Amino acid sequence: MTHGLSGPFIERLEPSVGFGLELALEVDTAVRDPYGEVKLVTVKALLPSELAYLLEHGTEGLAELARRFADSGEEHLSRLKRKPVA
């Protein structure tokens, strides 16, 4: 869980501010813009049951949610009316 930023906050598992509750999955892709290099991340809005699962299972839960999102084929999308993966 992050505060909408990459890097130093990725290990913190408390609910975030600014964007609501999200799971940020960093990717190895970076692009250059006029201001420098930009690292891309996928931000997934968590449903209440997914947040509860993450808080209960910690780091292992984070990895499991990421796997389940990838298996769903919609790891890059945030939809309010989707079925929870946990």
C-alpha cells in the first residue's frame, strides 16, 4: 500500500491517503518525459474484503492478492462493480 508514490512507502501496509485504499504494483518499465525518468505503477483500488485479507495476511497476503488479480486478467483495471478476489 502506498501514499500514491513509488519506492520508500511500498513496504507500509496501513491504509493510504489521497487516493483511498490501493494496492500499488511496481513494474520494471520506465519512460522518459521532459522532466526525467518516470517509473510506471499499476494502482488497484481494493474492495473492503481485499483490504481485510491484506491486513490479516500481511506481506504474504499482498503477494497472494497480486497473483489473484493477475489470474483475473484485470490486474491493471479498477472497477467498482467487480467481484472481489478475497
